[in-house]
Amino acid sequence: MRIGVYGGSFDPFHNGHLSIIRGALRCGLIEAVVVIPTVRNSFKRGRVLSAAPYRFYMTKDVLESEFKDEPVYLSDIEFSIEGISYTAITLERFCDKAYIVPFLMANGVKRKRAEEDHSYFWIAGSDILPQFDSWYMPDKILKYANLLAASRPGDGIDVDSEADRLEKIFAKRPEIFKIEQVEASSSVIRKERDFDKIPEAARRFIITHDLYQADNPLDHVSDRAVESFMEAAIWMYPYLGCKRLLHTLNVGLLSCRYALIHGCDPDKALLAGALHDCAKELDIDLQRRMAEERTGDIFVEKKLLHSPAGATFASREFGVDDPEILDAITYHTTGCGNMSLLSKIVFLADKLEPSRTYADLTQMRITALRDLDEALRMCVGAVKDKFESQGRDIHPLTRDFMESLGL
Ligand SMILES: [Fe+2]
Ligand SMILES: [Fe+2]
């Protein structure tokens, strides 16, 4: 099979990306396109890019809605590669039979076809041609794949002379295909929050998760906190499904915002919020053992186990040792008496993050920006009413929490 591989940060996925994929499918040189969102981008590190799962799942939504019956597949291979995402390393792993055969079969390709020897093409815009020789290990890239560059009218690149030049250096001539002009730049879209030039599915995703806010909370935390947040997002990827992973990251960002408003440490809030549900989809017996390790038999209900278990998991596997962060994770389901400001923030952000739609949260969201305790009273008061009307027991820790809020 001739397979085109299209890597990018897709932050956000826009119409320019769509036109490259469509053009590549139509050019006749390849039979399938595999899209690989970068996880740790070598050019744009730190707070410039959204955490990898946001970009990955936005891309997934777009591909599913735009290429329903076409051979366009999404690969999460970079989540399992350590360190910066270099094309040479990604391709080496991707082209390995141990990866590509099961990957193609999982995407509906018959075994016989998946086991063939494939040829690979690295798809990109023609703007990569003038700088390709300065990429990390260009020889290695070309050992696995030829370049397949999209040329747009008026892009200012003389593709023929660039192809001649690269052929002289690497003894391999890039292939060129033509696409229509599409004006779209991820950085401009992010900055101007102008979502006209992105596919509908990406627009929906951005609105659901409130991405690219004008005042990014990550601009107000330390570099180390940004790094920890980005790494936590990658670490949790295998343990949580899409919805839960994005929820827990949303809680991190909203906790950070609340911390900045209410005078709490935004670095701690970002990490505590982001990790609060890290154990929620682990095996229930494992959750129980981890919960007991942290809090004995205080939490017995299945639904609650993940909160103390999360503290154990985050501490053991992700190396969190800050007691305040671990407490915020432990008590995010029940609350407790004498809760720290950090724990209150995570508790509330868990209920109010942007993708939550279980009730009309407008008033609570507005109140949370002004008066945290008042928002907590609204939120916990509603839980109390619901439990009482259903005749359910309220956890003793939640009772202590209510009392401390004057409920
Ligand atoms: Fe939770
Ligand atoms: Fe949660």
C-alpha cells in the first residue's frame, strides 16, 4: 500500500489541513492518509500549544465527520514515544511492522493487505521544502518515506527548483501535488478567536471545551507548572477515555483560573485539578486498594473510591508529593471539614468546568468568579436537596463540609 503520513500540531485543525488531506487523496500517489497529531512539538514547546489530548481529540472529531467512508486514519503513536516528537523518530516507529500491521487492521484493512510491504510519503505544505535539510535527521526521514508536498497557488515557493535542490542533496526527489489556495493559520485563528476557517466539528470542540480563551490561565503560571500539566495530560492518556480525560484537564485549567482570582497558588491548582480524576477508570479492585492505602476505610462507595485512589496513583506513578495537591484530589468527591482553598477550588471546578451540562450552571459560574464559598453553597446545597429528596445518606465528610459552609 502507498500510505501518506500527515503530522501536525492541529491547534486548531483548520480548512488548510482539510485541503491538504483532500488534495493528497486525490493526487493519485497514495491510497490512504494517516494523520498523526504531534504530542510534544519540537518547534512550539511550552504554553503556546494546547495540551496534546485536546489537539488529538479535536482532530479525531474532524476526521470522523469529514472523511466518513474514505481511507483517512488517525494514529496516536506519539503518545507512546518519549521525548520531543521528531518526524524521523515517529516514522521509524510508525513504519515498523509491529505497529503498522495491527494499526491498519484496526482501521478495517484486511490482514493480507496490511502485511504487505508498504511505501510511505510524508505529507506537508510546500513551505517545508526550503528548510527540510535543517530538520532533525533528514536522511533518516527519507530512509522511511518520500516527501509529498502540497503546492498552493501564490505560496511563493518554487517547488520545481526546490525539488531539484533536495534531489541533489538526498538523491530522492520530493513529489508535489497541487491544492487550491486556502487562507488559514492556526496561530491567527487562536489569537483572533475567528473560527470561520475551521471545520464545524473543530468549532464545536473548541466551544465545548472553551479553548483559546483571551486570557489564558497558563500565561500566569510557572514554566514548570506548564510542563507538568502538559506531561500529566500525556501520562493520563492511556488510563482515561476521551470524555473523562478532557474533563479532568478542563478542571485543571478552570482551577488555575479560580486560583488566580481568589489568591491561591495557580501552579498547584492547575496540577491538582488536572489530576483529580486520574484513577477513575482503573480497575475497581485496584482503586479500592489504592484508596485504602491513602485513607483506610473512609471511602467505601464505589463512586468515591477514585478520589483517594487518585491521590495514591498521582503520587506513585506521576511523582506528585505536595500534600495540599494530594488532599485536593482525595476530597474532590466528598469535600471535608476545614477544606483548604485549593481543595475548595478543585471541588468547584469539577462541577463547573466548561464541558459540564448536567444543569444550568450559568449562575453558579458567575458566582464562582466573585465569591467561592457562595458558589460552593449553591452547588453543595443542590446536592443536599437531591440526596434528601431521594432519601440517600450523605457521607460524613460531606456533612462536615456542609457545616463548615454554614449549610
Ligand atoms: Fe471525580
Ligand atoms: Fe471530575
